[in-house]
Amino acid sequence: MSNVSMKLSEFQKFNSENILEYDVVREKVVELYNMIWGQGGESFIERETQNFLKIIRESKALKACTAFSVYTCMIDLAVTGLTVEPGAQAMAYLIPRNVCIGKSPNNGQDIYESRCQLKISGYGELSMRTASGQILYADNPIIVYDNDDFSCSVSGDVKNVEYKCNLPHRGHQIIGCFVRIVRPDHSVDYSWLLEEEIERLKGYSSKANRKWNERDRKWELKANDLYSSNDGQIDSGFLIAKTIKHAFKTYPKLRIGKYTSLQSDDNTQDPAMDIYQVQQPEQDRPFGPDVNNIAQGVRIEPKDTDQKSDDTPF
């Protein structure tokens, strides 16, 4: 194990575009990746550095993010073993977020800092569950439209889906989504999310995102925009993520970093499980993840309701 350390204050010398070129950072990421996955850390940091830089340089908001937040995203990506390579079935995304870090001593107004966050897509979650041995594999989730032939059934503990795709889908209403899962014992499981369940989740989102209108003296309910961003319908990528979340709600928890969230849910991370060992600036202590404990990761408990407002890259 390397004894090279980095102090938190040192991140102030870098920005979002050059932090991953710093030798100490690269060494930490390679060390962590090899510890978890056995090998491949060098190729991982080379590949993902190029992906990070391409994505960051194309986004003004990501360019403004702190160097430290970019570093934590790379650390979390190494823990998951995923990639941020863009594509129709991208596994993970870099998301810019404004985080309140305190109040101004002059006027008391909130002070915000731009931070980069890693968000795992539904496809990324499937990949992680396959890699962890929870499932043998899963087919790509299929969105169902009102002109398709579709039926689902449960007989005892056996689920079944009958489906026929009828094109074109343009101009037709989305009525659900399903996924076929093959377990390690080669048994088959199906999970689906239908219109009424989508509406129920939309209702939870409305309550979670409610705002008080002081002028009218009432609460205003507004669901996440992704429930209607697809020409008035739910966003297809968002629906796929929700379907996967619903399918695995009884499966074991996933290991993700505290600066990472699943596309389907923004559950608050457990503050006690800090794998980054970040010290306060005034202490000026060595910085770096605790490689002896990091393999345990941070766990989240999937739930079938929206606990907080969803935030996805679509």
C-alpha cells in the first residue's frame, strides 16, 4: 500500500479539469480500484480520466465544480466498477449540484458551492447487481405502450409476462415497463411497473416537492419534472430506473459511495460511514480514503416510494 497522503487544503490548488492529472490522486484511485477488483486500476484511471475531461469540458456547470467533488466522484466510480462513458445505455453520469455551505457573515445570505455528483443509471444498477452475484443477468427493461399486446400474471410464486411489440410507438401512451431477471440458480423472475403505480409514485413526488406559497397561504404540489418531460409522459430513462428499483426492492443492498446516488432514488447517505476520512481544513491532517475499511462501502436501502425529489441527467 502506498503511504502517499494528500491534505484537504491541497485541493484548492486544482480545478475540475486538472485534478485527475495530479499524480497523488491518480495513485489513490489506482490503489483503491486494484484493492477492490484485483487489477486494472491503471487502465481504469486512464479511460475514466478521458471520459471525465470530455464530459466536464462540454458543461459550463461541471467546469465550475470543485476539484474535491470531482475526485470523490472518481473514487466512487472506482468502488462501483462502472464507467461514465456516454451512450444510449450509459451506466453513470456526472451531475452538477449547488450545495449550501453556510451563510455570509455580512448579509446572512446562503453561500453556495458547485459540486459534482455521480449518479448511477438503471443500467448501471443492473451491472452492479450482476457483478455482485445477486443475479445471473437481466434483459434490458422494456417500455410498454398502449398499442402493444401485454399481460402479466402471478401463479403461486411464479411470475409471467406475455408481450408483443406493435410499432410504431410514436403518438401512443406509455402504460408501463417490465424487466426479466435470471437468478443465479437459473430461475426466471419478472418485475413490472404499471400506470397506476407510476401515478402513485408521482403523487409521492408531489408531496416530497411541495412548497409553501406565502402569497396564497397554501401548499403547492409539483411532481418531479421527469414524470411529464416526455411530451407530457414520464421520461423513458427515468421509468426504466424506477422499474429496476421496484424489481430489486427485496434484494440485498448495493455498495455505493456517499457522494453517489441511484438515478431512481436520492436517499440520504449514512453520515457515520465516511469512507473518505476528510479532515477539517484547520486541522491540516493527511487526506485519503481508509483503504482498510473502504471495501465495505456505503450501503443504501432501496424503497418503493420517492423520499426526496429525484434528480437525473435527462
